[in-house]
Amino acid sequence: MILAILETAKQAISEASWETITAACDLAQKTNDSVTALLIGREVRALAPTLSGVSTVLVAEDPQLDSYIPEAFAKIVSEVIKQKSPQIVLAPGTETGNDLMARVAARLGLGLATNCTEFHLTRSGEGQGEVRVTRSNWGGSLLEEVEILSKPILLTLQPHAIPAHAAAGPEPAIEALSPTLTAKEFRVRVKELLRSEKKGISLTEAKIVIGGGRGLGSAEAFKMLEELASLLGNAAVGATRVATNNNWRPHSDQIGQTGAQIAPDLYIACGISGAIQHMVGCKNSKKILAINKDAEAPIFQRADYGVIGDLHQIVPALIAELKRVKGA
């Protein structure tokens, strides 16, 4: 059995969790196995019937689990692993997922491979054979191949590495768990969430992202990117580290190795040279359009479309044309 640990966001299955289910189902086909999902939280049972392609959903509900409680979640996952004896345990490679699985690995004395992008499985005899994974390291600038020796195998999936797709199948069976949690498991918990003051679509959710780099030249120039985003719809504006270091944009807008990892349908890179530290943050974009006056800029080697020219002329021209088409 393959156990998929799921996360919820705003009373729904998170995007990273749908990707995890897809990966788990793909692994199950290769190993001729079944997939069991685990939902932990407050009032999460209602989400269980939506998980088609999964044979069973384990539901651990507790009124106190209204947010991620590190020790409580780790205890529940560890107990499920001991009781159900899965071959593979897979969780989203988010900050929460990586933290949770590291705690589970420590509790059970097992190895853990985080941020996996590919899985290579072979079977020997009646048992599980060799398991190797490709994992992303150093913000995506290094890919390493790792063989997993401990059993069960603990893995996390790098967000956006495997696109989520709907799986066919009957409604899963639902099994309620009754976790025994003490005050010890609640020593560390979320006391308050401080929401970002930034309004609009987030970089990780936007279908179109417009990024600005050194070529913008000033904070004022980012206003035209904001206008372009408003005309395109479902779009957000990001920036390179140079732009955020110069205080042209807040650091929460940074895309790259030490910033946001994005996967939009289209990434429009304006005045961005294409340094590896930035490209690891946008490498999962389905299409990249680069606008740069330097024809030798490295980003053109990674872009699907390129415009060689002054962005301060090209972007206003795009805005004018979109307004004309929209009748604005």
C-alpha cells in the first residue's frame, strides 16, 4: 500500500496534495499496489469522498487540529505507518510537508528523501525491489539521484514536479481514526496567522506571472507591469532578487532560489538576464516569454518566445494594444 499524506487549505484539498495523489497513483500502477490517503484536521471528513482514484481515506479529526500542529501531526502519521505498514509514504514537498515528514522520520528512525521530482522503481521477487528517486537540491540548481534503503520509504514530492490530473475510480472507503493526543503534542502550535497586506492573486496561484528585473531600472517602472497584469487577468507581478534588494518590490515578490517557486501557464520575464538563481524559481512555467534588449542574455536559451528590444517601449505597446482590443 502507498500512503499519501494530504494537506488542506481553505477547507479544500491543496493543489500540492492533488499532485501528491497523482504521483501516488502513478507509483501504485508501477508497483501493482493501492493508494490510501490520510487527512488530518478539523472537520476534514467532508473532503474524503472527492478523492477518486484512492481506495481508502483515513480521517483523523480533532477540534484542536484547526491548523498544522507539528508534534500532533507527526504522532498521528507515525502511528498510521506502524498500524498500516505502507511500502511508500508520500507527502507534498511544501514547507509543512517537509517539516512533518522530517519529524516522522526522526520518530521512526527512517531515512527521508525530500523534494523528489522522479521515481524509478523495480521489483524483485514478492517484495519491494530497488527504489531510486531524483530529487531537487540547492533550490533546483542540483538534481541528485538517491537510492532509498530504509523501509518503509518516506518521500516528499516537489511542488509542480508532476501535474495533477483527475483519477477515475469509485468513491473511496472512509475509515475514521481516533488519535490519542495529549498536552505534550500541543506544546508547539500556531497562535496567530499574519496575513500579507498584498492584495490580488498570489504568485503561486496566478496563471500568468510578469517578472521584472534589473532592466526595469526603478520602482516606478513596475507600475506598467501592474497595469499589464490588470489587463491580462488572473496575473501577478513578481521580481528578481536584484529588484527586491533595490527596494523596487517587496521581498515577498521575489521569484527564485530563495524566493517563490512558480508554475504559471505563462511567465513574462521583463529585463531579466536569466541567472540560474532566478530560473530555478520559474522553471516549471509552461511557457516563458522573455523581453530583453540584450540578444545574448541567457534567458533566451530557456524561453519559448523572445522579444529583443527595450522593455520600456515594448510593454507600453502591449498595454496599448490590449486596451484597444478590450475597448478600454
